[in-house]
Amino acid sequence: MSSQLPETRALPPTALPTTQLAFEAYWHIWRHLRIYAGQVLVLSAVTCFVQLLMNIVASTVIPQASASVQVASQQLVFVVTVVTVLLLGGTAIFIDCQRAIVLGHTPAVGHALRLRPGETRVLRAVCVYWLVVHLVPTAVVQTSYVADVLQLAWFPRLTMPANFAFYWAWVLATVPLIVMSLPIVLFENTPEPIAQGRHRLEGNAVRMFAAGALAFVPLGAAEIAIYVVRDAMGSFGDPLLSLLVDFLLMNVLQNATSFATIVVMSALVAVAYLRLSPRIESVYRVFD
């Protein structure tokens, strides 16, 4: 496959402007805010539907299992379902956002629901990215949740703030190791995209970490607010109301914050790629 971008000379080392990258990413998102919001809502709804379907299947397969097996199986179904939809839908969002910012294409809500045959290489790269960045914190947080529900003494109990802090500290710390390989896989014909991505980000890993942390602040605040509001509501006496609030509303909101994070981080990676890539003839930088 040939590169989608014109060849130019290599750029000299560039210090990424941390704050400017975060604001520029949000500026690009604002230009197509309704489209990205539509993508987030549609994929959140799809995730909830698949979760509900898989939970029904799981409950019919192991109806007589012990409480511990049921809790573990339900959590496993939850993780597998969410991760699968996040990988598929997140890859589609990433591609659409990257092409909008780097190539000037117009995104569309429907683009989040399909992957073209030639885009499976990006999906493979995103899977590798998830294994490096998200596997460990996901395993720790989900095991902590199951251990708390089942009162397992052998696993340390982590509070919600501790889970949240550990998860995103791990993610933001490991993202610079691999994230620049994703646009390279999408736009270029490079045999070793991970090594090439690290080379281009050389000297800017800390700045990329800081830009990611800054861009994540609004999303982190929203996610924390969701949990705080839910805890303040307490328990419901009506099982139907509890189902509507906890499974439907909370799930939709949680999934929405996950997909919104993908949109923001995709935009952030795109603006960083534009600054670091030696293959762009004219770089579109909004705040320069």
C-alpha cells in the first residue's frame, strides 16, 4: 500500500507545545461537534444493547451456578463486550477523526459503524495499542471489583478514586510508548510503525503525557461526576427503576465517556502527528 501523504524532507526535532496541542485538539472536535457527539451516542447505545443481549445469553447458560460464578461471569461478559465494541467502534472513530484533521475529510456519524476492508490493519494496530496501554489496568480494576463483591480477602480492595487514579495514570504513562504508531499505520507504508512512532516522539514523551493529561481533565471530571451523582441517589426500592438507572442510564453515560475519550485522544494524536510527521507538505495548525 502506498502512503496517503506526499513525501517531503525530514523535519528538525520539534518541541511539542503541550497546552496548545490540547486546545487545538478540542478546536478540531468543536468544528464537527454534532457529528462526533452522534458517533459517541450511537456507539454507546450499541454497546448497551450488546451488553444486554450477552447478559441474557449468559444468564440462560449458567442459571444454576453459584453466586461467585455468576458475578465473575457477568463481569467477564461486561468486559469482553465493552472492550470488543470499544476496539471496533473506537478504531472507526479514530480513522474518521484522523482523516478529518490530517487530510481535511468530512466526518460522518455512519463512519463510526463500519470498517473498510483495507482498514483492518489499523484495527490490528489498535488491538496492540490496547494490550500495551489498557490490558493491565483493566484486569486490575475489574478483579478489584469482583473481589469486593465476593469479599475475597486475597486481593487488595481499591476504592473508586484509587481505581480511577490507577487506571488513568497507567494509561497516560504508557500511551507515549505506542500511540504515534497508529497514524503511521493509517497514513504511511512503514514496516516498523511502533519504532518509527517512538523515534518521531523522541524528546516529546513527557510533553505528550502532559498534553494527554490536560486534554483528559474535562472527561475525567465528567466521569467522576457520574459516579458521585449515582452514589448520592442511593438505592431504589423499585427494581424496574433500578434497572433503568443503573443498567441503561449509567451504562450509556459510562460508555459515552469512553467513546468521547477516544475522540479527544484521536484528535490529540492527529495534531501531534501533523507537527512531528516529515511527510506533510503543508501543516494545518490552528493556533500558530
